[in-house]
Amino acid sequence: MKIPVAILAGGLATRLRPLTSTLPKAMVDICGQPFLSHQLSLLRKQGLTDIVVCVGFEGKQIESYFGNGKDFGVDLTYSYDGDTLLGTGGALRQAFPFLGDVFMVLYGDSYLDIDYRPAIEAFLEQHQGNVSDSPLALMTVYQNEGHYDQSNVLFRQGHLLQYDKQHPNAEMRHIDWGLGILSKKAFSYTRNSGAFDLADLYQSLVSSKKLMGFEVFTRFYEMGSHQGLEELKALIKERKSDQA
């Protein structure tokens, strides 16, 4: 799977303050290691080693610790927002020089422990270059039923019909799981420059029937909130205990 991976690690992590007042979320300690090291471990085990970290707030701390990634078994490149935070979508566009025509994207606070290959293969099989009705991006979805966070996806019979992060409705039982696969062509469906959210791009793609859904059946873990952080710490601690 020679596909590059972008990790969105540039946000301010306001929900984790004061823990992240001067510390980027990727550097928050999880059982003795920065969170990003746990993400890199998941990717490395699956042969995904070409990784671009999109950084903003205190990004130099991340680069200083992880360097070129050699000590972690991966090849790391850093894409900086600059003086103004670009949002998740703008950060990806900023990273274009380091990414291929198709790339995988992970949120910088998501711990997603599944086999990524089926999602990648499903997208590559349907993404057929200039074919007019082929998808330009893939969103993994999970039947959340409002349990772990607000469900925001209407997914029926294998089709992603609606996505609205800001105004979800009662019909939505799935949630954006946190792993996406995008082509650079998908970005023609949003603004050409400046800051914008990846969720806005996904909404435009859904409206244009250019976003495919891929259902996963393993819950996601996240450390973007204090509750999520504690749940993830418990999971990692349990796994370390099982391996001892």
C-alpha cells in the first residue's frame, strides 16, 4: 500500500486545556509516549510509512521530538500552517506538495485500530480518474447511534446520502469515523485558498455525489476530550498488560 498519509495535528486542542495550553495535542502523554507515537505504530504495522504531519500550534515541539521519523520506523514530513491556522481542509491543501494524487487522512486525535487496506482498496477500485461518476473521496462511517458522539451521517444500503456535522438530524445513525481517503481533485469542490474545514469539503462532495461511504464495525477512540483521553489511556494500558 504505497499511499501517503496525512495526519491533521495543527489544532489548538481547546477542549483539553489546561493540559494543552502550551502543548500540542499530538504530544499529550498516553501511557509513557506522546499520542502521535501510538498513531505511527498503527500505521507502521500496516506498511503505511510515508506520513505527512500537518502542524500548526506548537508544531515545532512535534518535529523536535519525532524528527524525520527514522527512529519510529516511518518517513515523516511536516507541513506548517504558517502564521494563520488553516483549518483541517486548508492544512491538507497546504500539504499538497508532499502528498500524492490520492492520500489517506487521519484526524490528529483519533486512534483507529483496524485493517486500513479494505477501505483503501475499495476507493481505488471505484476512483477511476476522469470517469464522471467516480467518487473523489471516501469517508469511513460507523453506526454510532449517538453513543460516542453526535451521529452526523445518513448511510443506507451502502450509500452515504447525507453528512452534516453542524446540523445533524434524527435519521442520522452513523458518524464520520475519522479516516478518509481523498484525491486532490476533490478539492476543486471547495474554495481555492485560505482556511476551511474538511467537513465543509465533505458536505460539498456529498451534495455532488462524489463522496463514497465505507462502513467499519469497530468503535473509534479519540483523545480530543478529557473523557476520550481517559478511555484511550485505559485501552492502551490494558493492551500493554495483555502483552506483558
